Amino acid sequence: MTPADEPHETGASPVAPRTGFSTARLEAFSDGVLAIAITLLVLDLQVPEPDTLHGETLLHALGRQWPGYFAYLVSFLVIGIIWINHHAMCALARRVDRRTLFANLFLLLTVSVIPYPTRLLATYLTAGHDDASTAAALYAATMVSMGIAFSLLFLSFTRDARALHTPVPPEARRAALRRFGIGGVAYLATVGLAYLSPVAMLATHALIAVYYCYDQLAPARRTS
């Protein structure tokens, strides 16, 4: 036996083999999907053609498109905040497993579809009450699904302490989940609000996005 083959008697326990996958590809893929989704929103902003003005000014025609601008700004804010919080969540972990990758795909599924209900809502926001409510309810339901997906991803990220830079204590995990839960209840309430006032529903989603601007992962991050 050579000296290199002899065991080192340092008293340290052997290092456990790394399991799972690096977070780098998960973040890169997610950033790409989020960037595409947020870019698609602007493609739905229409430019009034000269032959469609019918005697009105361009300024008046642009003003009539306020539902499109409103829906665009709210959805842009929503996806932007998702990107920020997703980045903050990824910073907690050293490695991810297959369950986390699938949970991340579910989140990306809900985010990638946001441009569709955004365009639908922009088109029907000032239409007849029934059509406007249907479009608003679909928008709200999409956000409910996104909120559920984000919570599931957080649970998947934090369930295995070995995959984290620093284990998240159960009380910090519960505190972060409560913060997500408040937004989740608000998202669910907007489904009903869609049938009362689609405009108020969209404004409420803007307020929820502002709520998520604050660091909802702070309880978990303070332990890292």
C-alpha cells in the first residue's frame, strides 16, 4: 500500500457524495422562459392604423386602448416580480432534484400562458359585462395557478436541508409559507371579484404584485 492509498486519520467524517443537479441550468432555462413571456406582452399593444381612425385623432385612438396598457403594465409587473422572487429562491439551494425540476416546469407553464389571458382581458375589459367577467375570471384563475405553482416550488426547494446552503428551520419555512398564503387567498378572491368588476379585479392584481415586491422569503433568508 502506498502512502497515497493509506486512509487519512483526520477524525473528519467522509464527505457525502453530491446528489441532484446544479441550479445553474434551472435558472438559465427559467430566465429564458420568463424573458420570452414578458416580451410577448408588448406584442399585444396595437398601433392604430391611419385608415382606422375614421376622423378621430391619433391621441384619442391611443386613449381608447387604455385597457391594453393597463393589462400590459399589471402583467409585466407580475412576471417581473416572479423573476425576482424565483432568483431569490434559487439562491437558497446548492443542488436541486428531479422533483424540484418538475415543480419548476409547472411554474413556468403557468407563467408562459400569462400573455394569453392578458390579451383576452385587454380586448374584453370594456366589452359587455358577461364577456368582460369571463375574461377577467380566466386571468384571475391563471394567477391562482401561478401562486400555487410558486408555493409548491418553494416547498420543493426547502424540503431537503442537504440541498440548501444553510438549512431553513421549520418555523422560518412556515413563516414564508404564510406570506405566500396571504397572496394566494387574495388571488383566489379575485376570481369572484372578476364577476363584480373586471377593472377592480385587474387593479387588485396590481396591488398583489406590489405586495410581492417585498421580500416574502426574508424569514428563510435570514437563516442562510
